[in-house]
Amino acid sequence: MVSVAEMPEITSPIIVNQPEPIPKSEIERGMIEIEQLDFKYGAHQVLHDVTLSIPARAVTAFIGPSGCGKTTLLRCLNRMNDLIDSAHITRGSIRIEGIDINAPGVDVVDLRRRVGMVFQKSNPFPKSIFDNVAYGLRIAGVTKRTLIDEAVEKSLRSSALWEEVKDRLHVSGYGLSGGQQQRLCIARALAVEPEIVLMDEPCSALDPIATAKVEELIRQLKEQYTIVIVTHNMQQAGRCSDHTAFFYLGRLIEFDGTAKIFSNPAQRQTEEYITGRFG
Amino acid sequence: MIAIASNSRRVRRIEGVIFWLLRLATYFILACATYIFLDIGIKGSRTVFTSTPPFINLPFLTEPPQTLYVFAYEGKKMTLSDRQFRQWKVEHAGTEVEASSIAYSAGGIWPCIVGTALLVIGSMALALGIGISSAIYLSEYSRNGRLIRLVRIAILNLAGVPSIVFGLFGFGLFVIFFGWNVSLIAGWFTLGLMVLPAIITASEESLRAVPQGLREGSLALGASKWQTIRKNVLPYAMPGILTSSILGIARVAGETAPIMFTAAYAMKDEMPWQVAHWTDFFFQGVMALPYHIYVVSSKIPQNEYTERVQYGSAFVFLFLVMLIALTSIVLRERSRSRLSW
């Protein structure tokens, strides 16, 4: 395997602004390195030569117009694309904490436990609030009642939902409001203690107040987790991310600190997108 | 202008004709159904209900069929069942009577009800086991290749096979080739195969109705595929699978052709549980309601005394099928209100 530092010059004509190349010796918990990734749905290539290092314990936002491949890339990170028959990575690699997640020996179940995901459409299970949060633990074989109780409370507290639901843990998760449902899904993802949390437009179906709560939550969670968030909402990327990657037509156009991207982008396309001239 | 006006008149006339055609077709169905239900309901209730408490003809529901003896004695017409007739002869020893006997027209239909229940339970257990398994495979595991398309076509075709063909197939394979003879187990397999396509299709639909988000949510938490299906897909599909299967029950209970060569006896004195060894239970023929109706209405000479059992059996049978259908509707409404996304 080649580390980013030793990597040969990228042949793609687009100049990628890597913030800080990470030497191989400093493998950090929750660090993701994507290298020259090509991805195809059947014959249709969705990602072209994406190389990107996502720093640990920070929020990285993927932005770009619809169809630019940002969600596809996100779903590569926990191999959710395995569910789609014709979808394949055709070149390149993704390493999490230095380990190629697509290598033959990798246990995808274990990977997904370490890389949690929150979906665009909140998808609580038709179970009680408690059972929703406990689901991942029970799947993992945790049977001890006290352990589960503790983890459920802790996760609900981390997702800022505890105070709102502590008296009705055993009613259906479907009874919650949209924003609460999404925070329940976040709690559910946190309960299995992942290192990385992927969020696919987590606020797209929420009203502004619920969105503000989830964004506040994201800012708190980065203390402990590496967070990658796909968003259509430029302001949201600006408000809660540390780094921003801008994608266009399946290519990574620019990756830099969020402040830099929003104030002084290096690429014209980035600037045009951010100022709302297209997308 | 004139052309348009005449055209619109024609359009209106066609509209009126079509309206009445459609309406007549609908009322025709209604009339037929009403006639059948009223006929069976009125004539059948003469057998099933009584004018004195307990108002239900319990012997008809709890006794095996018996031969009816009709004879004249001291100017009175006597109609006695087999058992009653023998007792009467003991009481009137020495009296010679010229009695005509009519098969199956006295007593009740208890063994038929039991036999039908056994056939339904066994064949549905079999069909649900195989059907749900293959539906899970088709909807959750298989990739949409040429082979799977072939499998689907085969399932569709299986659904179109006439039930008499299933009966003959079961006779050839289970009764003769496997040597199971006319038996419960041969009937289970034949009936099970017959409803399998309906169960697979219904189960697959119920599984597909479970939102993809629930699968992804579960997988993203580190659940394996089977864990996801068992904990987060199947439980939500189950009410739908079961309610559509209840309609399968009505079909299994109602078909005569598949069991007439494989499982049904016209008459059997022992009840199914009266077997020498427990394994014999599976290899015995049973009486069944639809087959009994067929036998009493076409295999014995018809006269004024046979109607009682014919209509009584049909009435009980219709009632049971309606009960099953009603259960399915209630269950469906319940599960619908509980699981919604």
C-alpha cells in the first residue's frame, strides 16, 4: 500500500488541495483515506479518481450538485453499495485506520459496526424507542440487561433526546416528531460505539428548528467521532463542518478547510457553486 | 356544427348503453351469489338448526355419517339412522319390516370436519414453510438473473395448473411412486403444492412492502443479512403473509379434486386419532367436507332423503370458509393499523 505522502503525482488535470498529507506512521483512530477511487454503476462511471484524506475527530462535509457522486462516495465508506448488484469500485482503495476496507478478508459486518450511518430519510424501526437504540447491541450479542440499559441512556443523552423521551422509552419510535426520529436514528448509530458516523443529508426532511438541533448535535459529536456529512445545504456545511469537499460530475474539485472553501476557494467551479451560480 | 351535434347525441347514447351493460353485469353477479347463499342458507339451516334448544343440531355436527333406514310401521313412516334402526329391531323383535336404506343420509359430518381441519393444518404448515423460505430467497437473496426469471415463470405457471392435474400428479407421485397410499401425508403434499404459488407470491409481496430503509438501517448497525431479515424484515412482513395465507386456507379446505385420489375416503368408521401406531396417523385416509359433499350429491342415488345431508354439509362448509375469510379481514385491518410507514 502506498501512503498519501508517497503517492505519485495525480494524473488528473484537476488540482486537489489536500490540507495536510498524513504520513503513514500516524494512523489515527477514525481516519479515512480514499485513494484514486473509481466507481461504476454498471457501465456508468459515477466517481472519477477521487483521492481524499478525511481527518479523524472532525466534521467533513461533502457538497456538490445532485448526481455529483457525493452520496455514492459516502456509501462506499461503509460498503453500503454492496447491496446494489451492478455497483463496483473499479479502481483505487479506501483505507480506514490504514486497513483497506474492500480487501477480501475484511468482515463487512464488523466494518459497519465501526462505521455508523444516518440516512437521509429517518428510518426508525417499527419498535419502541428503547428497542430501536438497543437493536445494534442485541445484534452484536449483548444480552446483559444493565449494559443495554446504560448504553441506551448514554446514546440518547449523546443525541440530546434523553430528556424528551425518558418517560416513554417503551412507546413506538414512530410516535416521535421528524426531528426526534432523526435524532433517534443518530442515537441508534451511536449505541454500537462506532468510530466514524456517516450522515447522508440528515436534515433534508427536517424543519429549521429540528435542523438546528441536529447541527448542534453534530458539533458536539465531533469530540469523539469522525463525522462525514453529505449535504445540499451550503449554510449547513458552513455552520457545522471543519473541512469541506466539493464534488462535481463525479470528481473531487476541491478539498480544504471549510472557512477557506467558503471565503477563498481555489477553483472557479467551487466558487460558482458556492455563490449559487449553478447547482 | 350540425355534425358535431349529432355526434354528441350518439356519444351520449353509447354512454347510456354502456352504463346499463356494466350495471347489469354487476347485478347479475349479485343475483347469482344471492341465489346460491339463500338456497344453501335456507335449506341448510333446516339441517343445522333446530326449533328447540340448543337450536343447533349437535348430532349433525358431532356424529359420523350413518345409513338412513326408511320403512312403514303400523301405518307410520319411520326414518331411523343405522344405530336407531338396530335398537328398534331389538325392541320390536319378531317384527319383519321392508326397509329401504339410503347411504350417508343419517347421522352427521363430524369426521369430515375433522378430516378437512387436519388436511388444512398439515398442508398449510408445509406450504408456509416452503413458501416463506423461497419468498425470502427470491426477494432478499437472489439476483435478478435469467434463472430467477425462469423460476418466477414456473411459479406463475404452477398457479395456473388445474386442481385435478395436481390431484393426478399427487396420485402418481405420492400415492403410487412413494407408496404412501391414499393418506393424510399424500394429501398434505398435494394440497401444499397447489397453494404454494399463491403463498410465495403473497409472501414476496409482503416482504417487498417492507421499506428498504429498514434493511439498510439494520445492516448499517452491523447486522448480518440473515439477522436483518429475521429481526427487522420478516416480523413486519408476517401479518401480511399470514392474512394472505388465510385465503389459501379457504382454497385448501375447498378443493375436492386434489384430495379425491390422494387423501379422501368416502366413508371411514374410525376417527383419525384411532390408530394402532402413531406413524399410522400420517398414512391413513380421512373423510373431508368437500369430498363428502361430492359423494352425497353424485355417488348415491338421489331422493327426498338425501337433501338433508347435502345442504347441511354445504351450509357448514360455507360457514367455515366465511369464518376463515372474516378472520383474514380482521387480522389484516389489525396489522395494518399497527404497522404503517
